[in-house]
Amino acid sequence: MAVGEPRRVGYLYALPALLVYVAFLLFPLLHSGWLSLFAWDGLSLGTWAGLSNYASLFSEEGAAAAFGHVGVLILFFSVLPVCIGLVLATALHRVRIRGLPFFRTVLFLPQVIAMVVVAVAWQRIFAPDGALNFVLGTEGKAWLGDSATALLSVGIVGTWVQTGLAMVLFLGGIGKVSADLFDAARLDGAGPAGEFRAVILPALRGEIGVALTLTVIAALRTFDLVYMMTPLGGPGGSTTVPAYEIYQRAFHTGQVGSAAAIGVVITVLAFLVTYVITRVAGRERA
Amino acid sequence: MKLPVIAAVPVIAAVVLAACAPGSDNKPAQQPAGEVRTDVAAMGDVTLTIWDQETRPAQEAQIKELNARFQAKYPNIRINRVGRSFDDLRSTIKLGLTANDAPDIAQVNNGKQDMGAFVKAGLLRPMDSYASAYQWTQRFPESVRKLASYPDSGDVLGEGKLYGVPQTGELVGIWYNKAKLTELGLQPPKTWDEFDAALARAKAAGQVPIQIGNLEKSSGPYLFALAMHRFGNPADETRLATGRADANWLTEPNRQAARQVADWVDKGYLTTGFAGLKSDDATEKFGAGEGVFHVNGTWSLATLKEAMKDNAGFLLPPGGTVTGGTGLPWAISAKSRNPDAAAAYIDFITTQDAMKTVASSGNLPVLDAGQQPGAGPERDVLDKWQEASTSTKMVPYLDYATPNAYEVIGGAVEQLMAKQLDVEAFLGRLQADLESRRGGR
């Protein structure tokens, strides 16, 4: 048997990982898909519902609102952090400031802290007698208790959390770019903007793809931040998200089938988004 | 001979589908009456698995002591206690009761989404035979037993069979700051006019008249219920709170109550930014001397006693109608192999002696509260519970009405207070939730 030729024994090596994958990922996923076809309260016998759980997701107000809110959150969790991360990374790369590792660590810190802690800390900041109102001189404003500002407030925290991740990814990417390229760009008379467009942006294509994928998925499945900061879906239900609807339906209102259907839709959305992003920004073309 | 095979496919598929439908509908057989055994020592070696939510310090203290005494009295029974916080217990009990190794005893929330749903699914054992064997019918007033009674359909709280008995009671009343009232030259209000006057005087003096935080949307409904007590009557309010078929939200007293809440908001009687303030933070502020009144439950006693000592007082709303209920009732799982031992345990932790332990550990006992020692705010709470629980003016929480009531009422009151719903739209929202559950489910 020639070296490097695929052998069946190879599957044996992959078997342990495959078993874990099937038991803890594939099976629950398929089981959720199965449950989503039933009207089931989690207690008595479920009745076959076909695709009606999915159909009602499109007609019913609550689910539609939740998916709308998550669209807004993608802006805050993904688009903004990637933009800000690009600017920060470029700046930190161009300007050789002292103590760079310190600033890098500080900006990355939100990623390391548990989301629940982040939520409680920001809840204090947004409180009527909190730091934000003190700084802005708007004492008594209930940022998290006003349906006009609640989602925005949660989104800002998301940006704060995700920017560090994007920046660290981009800094690593820029670090790999050969200094010759920067020199060449400067010889050709490129300013900071030209350098950014001609050198940094193309070189970071892969990293941008990774950052977008990670942050969009984080936005789609976000739960802890929203649930902690704005309990029960926030003022006027203005911060409900699909993950919150899943929790609410499965554990509290006895609509397990509907909850599973939302879960399946979120999974499919995540796959689609990941697929599109890797297609557009994938490394293979760079 | 291909055809029969193909024809069989849909049949097989149907069989497989039916077999794989989640859940089960086999209700456990009911034990016939008259077979109740109350001689614990004769039950042999038994292990009782108990899921409780007695995890706060005062609760933990009482249940540990009672468990130890039970063990000492009946060495043949081993107690396997699983303590979980209220939220954790609520989220896991559904899985627990449906599992094959279900706990023997569990504390189950009274509402339709919990106890009602479990009764409907046949997961709890009716306790009527034990109630007569242990004379719980005399021990517990009807108002208390009703809060844990359901018919087999699980949809009307307060009717049918008994499914649990509680150890503790709770009231949502009016906490007040004694020093501040004196400063304003006022007595604790006995009438609604006096309450109005006190609020106005407090506002004029630059005080926070009512300290409240509604970020979690739990305190808003307390305030609305308070307003309902002003304009409604206990019988109608109970019908609404338990979601009876003849209940109706679209009445003049309810309109007045909703207008009252909006009016309190308009006059600036509530904490600035109450919509963004956490409920516990509001209690803390009140404890620190910010606010003349604080509409909240007797469960704040420990916090407020610690912060304010005897400066804290507790009142029933003027007129005496008050929102109240019991701690989570202790129920027996239908799957328990030792229901007699389980009932003996529940009997043991609700005796007169047990009530003394419950009270001395800092809890509000459901029975004999008036006879327990205590001073200051504790005295207020014990006496007011004694008064309310034996009167006909205690009204259940509004969220027992429907499986979604907690979310619907919390959300609607929040929007009423934010001026996003007017009075008619607000009551319409509540009425719609009530009607959506009629006939169906």
C-alpha cells in the first residue's frame, strides 16, 4: 500500500471525535428538527403539526419582531466592531505607541469576561442613577427601560465586547504583511488612506471574513446579554431576540415545537451567513 | 410482489411517527381512597427525594432543622434533599417530574403554567385522601387550600382536588418609612384619601413618594393590583386573577385602577427612571432612606429590617383588600413509590411545631402567624398576614390567570406606565389574553 493512500483504518482514528460529534451535536440537532414538527407542551403527548410551527413564525408578530431585532444587533455586534477594529488596528500598527500590549489587552478584555458580568456592569452604567446619566447630565433617564433606547443600549454593549476580538484578529493579520509592501506603497506616494486601501484591506480579507463570521453568529445566538440587561423582552418587547423566544417558549409557555422551529431557523440562518461570508471573503481567492 | 411492500411504507411510517411523538399520555393510576397509611415507623426503609427551593438563609435554616427532626423521629426514612433556587427549580421541575426517577416531593409554583399544566399531564398526586387523614382541611384555611387546587383539566385554579400545601405566606403591601412620615406630620394612612394626601405632601416636600423599580416588570403589576384594590372588590379581583370564565377586564373599576396608575406616573409620585431601575435596587434605596412608601412583598422584611431596624413599617392597603398568596406548595409526584411517606413528611413540616421553627428562622409562617414572637416590622408582617389570610379580602397574584399572564400583565403595565398604551388598549390586552385561553387548551 503506497504512502499517503487513503486507507479505511483512517476512519477508525476519526471515530471517537465522530461519536462525540454525533451524540452531542448531530443527534440533538436532528431531534430538535423532529420536535419542531409537533405541537408539544413538553408534558403530555405531542401531536403532529407538520410545518405549521414554521408557517406561524412568519405570520406571528412576536417571532417576526425577534428576528427584526437580531438584524439590528448584527449591525452592532458585527458591522460596527469590524469597522472600528479596522481603524484601531491600522492606527495601532502605524503609530508605534509605547505599551501596545497593554492597550491590546485592555481592548480584548471584554471578550474574556463572562457575559453575565458584562451585563450586570453595564446595567449599573445605564441605570437612572448610573454613570452614563452622570456624564451626560441626563439624571434619571431610564436607558434600558425606554423602548426607544433599550435595543440601542444593548447593541452598544455588543459593539464594546466584539471590537476587541476584531482588532486582535486584524493586528495579527497586519503583522504578517511584508514590510516591503508598505515601503512600495509609500514609494508610490500612497498616504494613510491609500495604504489602507491598497495594502491593508486586501491583506486582511481572510481575517475580515473570520471576524464577520464569528460576530454574526454571536449576534444571531445572543441571549445572556439581552436577558440579563432587559428582562422579559425589554420595555414593550423591544429587545426580544430569537434565543429569548426559544427559552420563553420551551421553558415557560409550553410551546416546545415552536421553540424548536425557531432554533432550526436560527441554525439555518447561521449556516447561510457563514457560507456567504466564506464565499465572498474566503482565503482561497486571496 | 413489489406492490405490497411499497404500500406498506406509509403504514410503517405512520407507526414510526406515532411511536416517536414526544411526551406520553399515560396518566398514572390513582390510588383508591381509604388506603392511606399514616404509621411512618411501619413503612420500612424508604428514601424520599425532595426538590425544594428553600435556599435563602432563613429558608435553609428552617428546612434543615425540620429535616433533622424528621430523621430523628423516623430513622427508617432517609431524606435526599435537592435544594435549588426558585428560578432553577422552576426551569428544571418539568423535566424532573416527567423523568422515570422523578422526585417524591417537589415544591411546585401555584400558577397554571406550572401546577395546572402538571395536573393536566397527570404528574402530581391528588392529596385529598391525605388531607382528610391528617386533617389538613382543618389545619389550612380554605383560601390557602384553594391556591393549590385544580380540576383534572388543570385550567381553573381554586377548584377540584388539592395538590399541595404550603409552609409560608406572603403579602404585597405598603412598606413605609416611619421617620419620614413623622417628619411630614403624617400618620400611617388608613383611608385612600389619607394615602393620596400623604403622596402629595411627600412630593411637595421633595421626597420620593413611592419608591419603585420596574426594570424586570414585576413591580408594575404590584402597583396596578394596589390600584385595583382601591376601586374593585375582592371577589371580582379573584375571578380576574384566577382567570375564571366569567371574569372581565373591561369594567369601570379596572379603568379607574389603570387611570390611577397612569396618574401616579403623571404626578411624578414614582422614582425617577423607575422603568430602568431594578426592583431589588429600589428596595435597597428605600432601605437607605430614599422614599416614603414602597409597594412590595413581605419577602423584603429581612432586607428592610437589616437596613432600617424599627423605622420600617408594613401596612395593608387602605380598605384591607390585599394581594397575597402562599409560598410554593409542597406536592407529591404521581411517580413516587412512597406517597404515604411523602405525605407524612409534608404533614410533619406543616404542623404547629413546624410553624414555630419556620417563624423563628425569620420566615412568615402560613399558619398561627399572630402567635409567633417578633417586634417592629416583623410584628407588622406577622399580624397583617394573620389578619389577611383569615379574611375574605386576600386576592391572588394576577399572573395565575393564564399560562402567559406573567409576561402579558408585566408587559402591559410597563407600557401603560410608559404611556405607550392608553387605558382601553391596556385592558384590551389583558382581556385578549384571558379570552385566548378560553375553550382551547
